Amino acid sequence: MIRLCFFEKNGRLTGFTSQGHSGYAPIGQDIVCAMVSTGVMMAECAINDVAKAGAAVKVD
């Protein structure tokens, strides 16, 4: 199961994490995981490259 956790403070989004595996297909062949990974990378690009927020990024 893929788990997304969002963090907020004073009603504002302050961060998020994504972890897990969808189980749709084996690791490396799973289009559902690929879609989630793409969405997470797009969010990071929007936050850091477009909004210039300077958010910390950690990839495991």
C-alpha cells in the first residue's frame, strides 16, 4: 500500500511524505507506483523550482 502523509500547521500545508508499494506489479514494473512517484516529483519541482520555497527533500 502506498501511504501519503500530509503535515499542516495553523491550517497550512507544511510538508508531506510518500512511502510504500502499490502491489499492482513487481517492483520496477509497477505503473501505479510510477504514477505516484511522478506526482511526488512534480510536487517537489513546483514547490522548489516554481515557487522557490527552498523545501528540504529527502530520497530514500
